[in-house]
Amino acid sequence: MSSPEPPGTSLLVADDHPLYRSALRRAVGDVLPDVIVRKADSLPAVLASLAAHPDTDLVLLDLHMPGNAGLAGLAALRSLHPATGVIIVSATDDPLVVRRALDHGAVGYLPKRCDIDVLGTAIRSVLAGQVWLPPGLRPARRDEAAAGGDRALARALAHLTPQQFKVLELTAEGLLNKQIADRLAIQERTVKAHLTAIFEKLHVRNRTQACTLFRQLLVREPEYEDACD
Amino acid sequence: MSSPEPPGTSLLVADDHPLYRSALRRAVGDVLPDVIVRKADSLPAVLASLAAHPDTDLVLLDLHMPGNAGLAGLAALRSLHPATGVIIVSATDDPLVVRRALDHGAVGYLPKRCDIDVLGTAIRSVLAGQVWLPPGLRPARRDEAAAGGDRALARALAHLTPQQFKVLELTAEGLLNKQIADRLAIQERTVKAHLTAIFEKLHVRNRTQACTLFRQLLVREPEYEDACD
DNA sequence: TTCTACCTAGTACTTTCGTACAAGGCACGG
DNA sequence: CCGTGCCTTGTACGAAAGTACTAGGTAGAA
């Protein structure tokens, strides 16, 4: 606690809104000067950055950005980089969304309108290995027993390999096996092999049911009146 | 306006919570004494009641009840009984959900904690042909231009025949054509015929995509702390 | 009655999906 | 080096899905 963060700590800010992303990055830089901060504006960019810097300790992830509709991106991150922590940054403060994010392995949840000092507190807590939630949402942490199917879903998704995850995503978009094969530059037979493994891991019997499960990850963006950008 | 409701007006209260259902029914009876009020505790019960009483003018529909996850029940009602008005009664007051309900043909939205006199006002407004929303949610009515894909989805779903709707529901549950056929006591070929028609009406190419569209109707129940029952 | 929409079912066919079993290449950690 | 997990592909097959066209029965509306 006395040495807030080790020198090698690195962090990734993922938000598709340029102004907010910059503000967030600057805020982090102010609060934690010794931390390396990178940026990404889309989910592919996040994955690319993590691939290039596997030692990244923490990602501040916007729930809604290109290539990431809802919790799917979080699940993908958790599946690909289990060792990297994820704090969700979202305009939503629906307790249900918060709890689902935690179920899927987020270690923090940051409403977008929080203060800078809160930001610092949250990041330090998380780097210290704790889960951080805004004060108003703390109770959400407690109904773990009453948690819906998201726990099981998260566990199952975590067992998917990266390629299987991609196949599942494309399947959920309604693509044919052949189309998926073309997109991934592999044979259709390989797609089928992946799907068979996916079905087994998710405990479903066909692509429609797998699609249903995966679609539960999508969280709709609430539409607010204030057009502050 | 001077004669609030015609003598033959009939109304259906659909809520799976017995206490709340009774309270709602009594409240309606107090406010509108000349109205026939029926009750239903599940979506099948609602459909059965409407089948028995096609002249029902208005349904007070809970968004979450057995057989009805989210907006699917509303869409089914609108598809089967276009002439019957529907007021959504829900614990949710998410503006997005409100607007989606309106997109799918609801003519009113009633938060569960509203006063009795508000209830009367709402019902009278709706019976007079107006759309009624609680004061705090009126703005939601205005962003019709910015409406998401729900308008198009609602239009497409409204064109589905009752049987097609059932087939789509079962398909979205991940059932095989054969299983759907068994459930509906028809031949598998007939199921396929329905599905082909459904795909065309929804402008999709296979069951996975149709399932995706239909699943957009599901609205998650927010989980509140108060366990008042 | 005639028209229309819906539900149903048929034949015949192609395409897609999914499974079973086997196996080579590759990267990584013990 | 060896084991392990992942990705890939193969063969072969059966099951399911989807299309195209036709058509009878029924019920309600014009």
C-alpha cells in the first residue's frame, strides 16, 4: 500500500470516444504517474495491444465500443488473457449490468461520471488485488448466491479457446460454416470441429442454442437525453 | 370525455403476482366502476382470455410473467389481437424499455408504483385513443426518428401469423423442427413451410438469424433489493 | 357467393449441419 | 526431451435444415 504501484505497471484505456479516452488517459497519468498507459479505440485494437504487450496489468474497458456489444468483449478478454484485470467503464449504472460484469470476471466497475480521485482509488484497489465498486453499487456484490446463469455461462466461456471464441461470435451473427471458414481462412471442416467442441463446452446441442447463450452477453446501450459530447 | 367509458368496456389485468393483480383489479374497479375486469396470471391465460372475449378493449400487461419474457408477449398480443390496446405495467422504468414497448405497439406504460388516480387517468386516456406515459417518461415518446431497429422489427413481427409466431418462439428456444412439430401437433414439413415464410417476412436467411432477431424482444428483469412480496 | 388469408400437407431435391474417429504440426512449460 | 493443449485437416456418414412448387380445407370478409 505504501508503494502504490510497481514501476512496471502498464494499463490500457479502451474507449471509442476520443475526447473521453484522452481525458481518461490524462487522469490516469495524473493520479498514477509511474504507470504506462496505452490506448485503444476498438475491441480488435484492445486485443492487438494485449497481444503486443502481454504483461498489461489492467484494462479500462468501455462496455460499448466498435466490435464490442456489451459483455461479449469482456468475456473475450477474460478468455484470452485471464491474468489481465478488467475494470468496466460505462455510462450504465444498472445494478444488473454491474453484477453481470462481475460474474464475467471484471474486477471493477466505474461509472463514467465519477471523479478523478475515485478513479485513482479504484485503480489502486484493483492493482492491489481487490474488487472495486462505486459506493452506491456495493450491494450488488453481495447477491452472489442469487446470481443468475451468468456465473455458469462465464465459466463455460472461459474454457473456450481464442479461435473457438471467434467461431462462436461469427456463428452468433448467423453466418454459415462456409462463411465462417472464409472469414478465418480455414476449412469448413475445421469450423465444424470447433463448433463441436464449443457445443460440448457450453452444454448445448446445436448452433441455435449456442447463439442464444452468446447473445445473452449483449447489453443494450441506454439512450440518454443529454447529448454532451 | 363526459361519458368516461362506454358500458360494454372490458379490460384484462395480466400479472403473475396474485396480490398485485388483485390490488390492480380492485383499483380499476374503484376508478372505473362500469368496466368489466378479468384477470390472467400467465401469457397463455391472457391469450385464452382474449380468445374467449375478443371484444376486450384493453390489457394491462406485466412485462415479466410466466410464458412472457420481456417484449415477446407484447409482440404476440399485437400480432394476434391488433385491435386490443395494451398498457405495459412494469417495475422497470428504463426509458429504453419504455420506448421499445411503444415501438411494439403498446399504447401506455405504467410504472408499478404509480398512484391509483394516475391509473384511472391512464386508462381513460388510452380508452379515448391516446397514448399515455407517466410524466417523467414523456420525452421518450419524442425520439421517434432516432428509434432503433425496433420499429422495423415490430412491423415485421406484426405480419407474422399466429402459428408462425409460435414456430418462431420455439425455434428461438433451440428446438429442432421435429420437436416443434411434435409440440404443435403438426408435420415437420409444415414447420419448414412456416419457417420459410418467417424467414422471408423477417428478411433473414436461416433460423439462427431469426432467433437473433426474436431474442431482441427479451428484456431482463432488473433485480431490486427490496424483497417485498 | 366469391375472394382472401391461413394452416396444413405433399413430393422431390439440395444444402448445411453435426458427429465419429484419427492424426500431423506447433508452441510452451516441466 | 517429453507431455500438453491448441489448431488444423482428413474421411465418412447420418441427420437436419431449407427450397420450390403444388394444393386441399376452413373461416371470415366483401
